[in-house]
Amino acid sequence: MRIDVHFADRVGIAQEILAKLAGRALNVSAVEVEPPHLYIEAPALDDSGLRAMRGELFEVAGVLSVDSLGMLPGARRRLYLDALLAAQADPVLAVDADGRVVVANAAAVAGSGRSEAQLVGVRLGELIGDAALAQALVGRGDRAPVSEATFGGQPYLCESVPLREPGGGVAGAVVTLHAPHRIGERLSALQNYDAGGFESILGGSPALRQLKSRAARMAQVDAPLLIRGETGTGKELVAHACHAASRRRSQPFFTLNCAALPESLAESELFGYAPGAFTGALRGGKPGLLELADGGTVFLDEVGELSPYLQAKLLRFLNDGSFRRVGGDRELKADVRIVSATHRALEQMVESGSFRQDLLFRLDVLQLQLPPLRERTEDIVPLAEHFLARACAQTGRPKARLSAAARAALLANPWAGNVRQLQNVIFRAATLTEAAVIDAGDLELAGAAAAQPALPVQPAETVGSLEDAVAAYEKSLLEALYPQYPSTRKLAERLGSSHSAIAQRLRRYGIGG
């Protein structure tokens, strides 16, 4: 039984209480003193014995209460500490002032390849293969900078928190080892917490439905994927969706924009760098996206912008999954699916010698071609209405809607910037316009005028009656627009007319069969 004796603190009271138990020949297996409490574990003491002893304990001056206890506070803390350490997926080692392991969690035991009994007492320098780093982690007395070390043959980033004695001296440290892919999982979760799957790709046009169906099949195949399409068509969105639908969905996803970084920085971002690789580098080196994404996916946006040197280094990784950090001499391995994207004609770049043909073959195992917005006009108005509702919510303005003229102007625009340009146009209109109805003039479509078909104008001397001139213009207009809107419904919506009126005119002029 365990008991809690509450007392008024005075010198010698703990010895007097324990003497009462000794007088009854009760073996005491554990004692914890936390004034004003004395916690005692006496295995032979039962309820009847406690009732008999309670009177004797109250004879000790200063004893205020005697109660049974489920678990000693120290044992409870040890239980919670063991559970806390066991829950840590990263190896955690507590070492003394000499750098010897005192406590290790289950992940540290598994990672070391030793039993817990074999691990306790071993010097930290022996475990990480770097005595100088171990001394820095333990002997500084303050929080050491994050450094890289090898533990159990695997690379880790290690950090330490010093432990101090009551007098201020260094009592040891708690060293935590972070595997690069574990760091990658956390970073990816923060960066991609709102990334969706194929349901986040909006639109119901036949071209988009076909794209989603093809992409969903390719997502299941664990091979390099090349996404082609004009700027603003949503290549990164499709890459996210393919990752979310793959077997790697629970692993990290990282993006590198190859056009946004110079060669040296792009190399260190993708492949990482070794300690002391260059001036200003972190002391312990830095893992790259390939290490952080181990088991997951890396999306290389604008892959056509890679330099010839990085093309060769990427080709090596695609061939056998191995690479070296910048300034490093050790071969590393990573299991990463490469998804790349470009708006450039890589075949022409191969012909000009600016892109490696063998790399193109390795990247272009699976291919998706994203249709431009002008080829899926059915999606333009629904997308615009979605962006308008979101823009109104973001700017805190009342809900607005698009007029018929605004919808017609959106349908007529060429959308060189595709969905991204459409989103920007709608956001700008919602921000600058306070009206409940957004008209064509509010959209600020610089390319709308250029999108209008160029119609032939008859010389004045050849014009007969007004009716003939109007009919000739009407026919020219319908002939110019029909290829872009090859159905009476689409054409009627474009011109703001009725379906029957447009159908009648098409039959009159023999347009569309």
C-alpha cells in the first residue's frame, strides 16, 4: 500500500514517521519527501493495518492527515516521462556531463542498433562518430546550434538542450536527432495543408474532364510525370492532385521553381550541401529537397530553365536515385517521384542543344497536356463566378454578380494568361467596383478588343440596300464566331441573343451544316 502523510514541516518529523512503521516491522520499499507531504510505499501494509497505524501516526506531533494513495508522485512522473519519450518518433538521448548516455527513448534504441542496456553508458561521440561535435553538444552549457551527425549509419540533424545543476554547473544535455525526411514531413504539412486533390480543379468542360480522368490514372503509376501547358493553366495544381491520388499521398510534397533561382542556389535547394561547402553555409550542412521529400514527391516547375550542369545532375538521380550534396563526397539515396512542368517546347530546346535529350526521355515517361482556357470556354463563366464569390469574401464586400455583357466579354477574351489571368481580372474588378453588378467595362480587359474578329467592310460604292449590307455583316460575323462557339447555344450566349434566333440565322446563311 502507498500512503500520503500530510504534516506541518519541522526538523526530524520524517524520521519519526518512518520509525512508527519500523516499530511495526513494516518493510518500506520507497519514500518520497515533498514537504508538507511524505509519500511511503509499504507493500505489506493493508487497509486494516492502515486503520491500526493511523492512530500511531497521529501521535507524531505535526501529522495532519494520513490517506491511502494510488501511485507515488515520482513514479507517476516517471511513467508519464517514459510515455512521452516513447511517443517521440525522433531519437532522444539524455547524457550526463561526461557525455555518457543516461536515458534513451525507443527510437534511439532502434536507430542505434543496440539494446537499451548496451546503449546506456556509451559516450555520445562514439554514437555519432564525432567527438568534437559531441563535446560541443554537451559541454557548452548553452543551446548548441543545429548540426549534422551520423547515427546508426543514417544522417540526422541534432540539437541539444543543456541540463544544469542547482548551482549552475553543467549536468549534461538532452540531444534530439531529427531525420531529414521527418523534418520534410512537418514542413510539407505546413506548406501544403490546404492543397486539394482533383476536386480542387474547377471546371466541367469535356477537355477538363478528360484531363482529370487521364491524370487520375497516371497518379497511380509511380513513374516520372511531365506536365505541359501554357502559363497559368494550373500545372502545380495538377501536380498536387496527382500526388494526393498516389501511394505517396501521406509523404512530403515539395516544389522547386527552376526559373526563380540561379544555378548555385537551385542546386543547394534541390540536393543540399555538405558542412563548409561555401562561405555562409550552415556549420552542419543542410539537407536538400530530395532528402526532405524521401518517400514523397518533388515538383520541378519550369524544368526547361535548368542549367546544363543541373540537367546532368538531375539525370543521374533519375537513373539510380543517388546524388551528392554540394561540396560533399558521400553518395546519398532518396526514393522520390519527380513531377516536372514546363510551358516551353522541350523538343525544340533539344534540337538547339539547350536541353538534354536523355533527360527529356527520363522526365517524359508519363505526360499530361493541360488545355488552355480558350479551348474550354464552357469553364470561363463558372470559374469567373467562383473567383468573384471568393474575391468578395476576401475583400469583405457584399456579394456581386456578372452582367450578361461582362460574361460575353469574358468569353470573347483570348486569355493568354489562362486561369491565373482570369482570376486576377475578377479580383481586380471586385476590388475596384462597388456596384452589385459587375459590367464589361469594370473588367479592364486589355485584350478584349484584340479578341474581336476582324470583319470585312464593304466599300461604300458596292453597298446596295441597307438590308443587304446588314445581312452581309451578319453573315460575316457569324462565320467568324462560329468556329470559336460551334453550337447555337454557345453562340447565342456569346452574342446575347436567343437560341432560336441564332439557329434561324445559321440556317439562313448555310453556316455549320
